[in-house]
Amino acid sequence: MRKLLAFFLISVTTSALAQDKPTYKIFTKEGKPADFAIMMKEAAKADLTFFGELHDNSMAHWLELQVMKEIFAQRGAVTLGMEMFEADNQIILNEYLSGLIDEKLLLSEAKVWDNYKNDYKPLVEFAKEKKQRVIATNVPRRYANVVFKKGLETLGSLPAEAKGWIAPQPITFDLTLPGYKTMIDQMGTHGAPGTAENMARSQAVKDATMAHFILQSKSFPFLHVNGSYHSQNFEGIVWYIRQADAKIKVLTLQVVEQKDINQVEEGNKGLADFIICVPADITKTY
């Protein structure tokens, strides 16, 4: 009897230890359980889906690819927009997608991120294989930096060609939006007077420019990949899209890291239409 009991306890313990550990769980913005199929049913109906990623999160990058593949499978097309490519590199990106240049030239000529090969190449290669467009949506970083260091008015002195890589001026700003206001409050009095506001304006220039090139593409369904900051709480790029055309059906997805992914932490509720909870100790890509 003792042997049987010992065997039973060992079996139960072993079974508990061997249980599968989920790598992600999906919830609605209210925190109600959902799943990939439910999320993709909504994405398939959207004109524009934003995937708010954590740049170093391996699960986020894998899921981006799955979302892209599923939108393509359901709609037969998907245009990919990427924060990770700047607008002045669009011609290089097009040349690569068309087969005119090879990857070596793409990597050397475009300002690709250091983690491109691991994290973003699969998306670009899927687009290339399926002959889908990839839009470089971000403002050239030098102009965002100029706004931060010298103020927004500096953009007015740029030549016409350079202005073509930025959202049309004058750019509307609402620095009372919680995302920008938090940035200003966190920076406080560090730096010269106006520095905190310039930091927020430089972020807003990025958001406005990404929205501009999404709209300019006139190509739906559209999947846009960006850092979560740029679309969370339906602000950032989403705010600019809705200011320009409220009829566009927008869906937002966002990855968050939590120690316990069985329910959404209170602070993560409402960040997006669907919240993808990933273990905090997930492998980082850099």
C-alpha cells in the first residue's frame, strides 16, 4: 500500500511538473480571455492592424509573422508597414523586393536596425515571396533629432525633397495626450527650457509621419509593426490616422510582459483591442 501511495504521489508530482507552459495568452482590452483565432477574425475585418511590439521580445516577432500570414491567408493580400524602415530608404527597399538588388546591398545601403536579420527579415521575406508591398513609414531619424535639439520650426527650412519624407506641415500636435504628457512629465526640468516638449514633439513627428505614409499607400488590408508606445491606448499613430480619416477600421494589438500571464494586470487593460501577455522571462533577441 505504501509503495502504491508513493508511486501515486510521484506520478502526480511528475505530471504537475511536466505540464505545458503557455508562451502567450490573448485577452480583450477589458481583460476577457480570447485566443489567436478570435483575434485574427477581427484582424481580417480591419483595414489597418497595428502590432505594438517590444523590440527585443522574441515571441512578439514570431507572432507578428503569424498575424501577417493569417491576414494574407484570409484576405489574399497584406501591405506591411514598418517603423524600422525610414521613408528615405523606400526606394532601396523597393529595389530589394523587386529583385533588383540583393540582401547585401539592402543591409549596407538602408539604415536597417541591428536586429533586422533575427527579428524583421522574416516579415520582409514573406512580403517578397508573396509579392506584397512593404512601406517604410518612419521619419528619417536625423529630422526627429533636429526637432528634439533645435525645435519644430527647423523643419520649415528643409529643402522640398527632405520635406517629402516627413508628414506634411504644419503638423498638428496635442501634447496633452497622455502618452506625450507622460513623456514630458518624466523628463521634467532636465535639459534646457523646452527640451521636454521638444522630445514629445519629436515623437509626435514620428507618429504623424508614420500615419501619413500609411494613408498615402492607399493599400488595405495593412499591417503596421511598431514599438508599442506608438499605438498603445489608441494614441500616437492611431490618433493621427483617426484625425485624418475616422472611417478607417483600425484594430490594435499589443504585447506586454507579465510574470503571470493567466490574467491581464490592471495596468495593462485598455492598452489595445487585444492584449497579448507573454512571460517576462521570455528569451530576448538582443
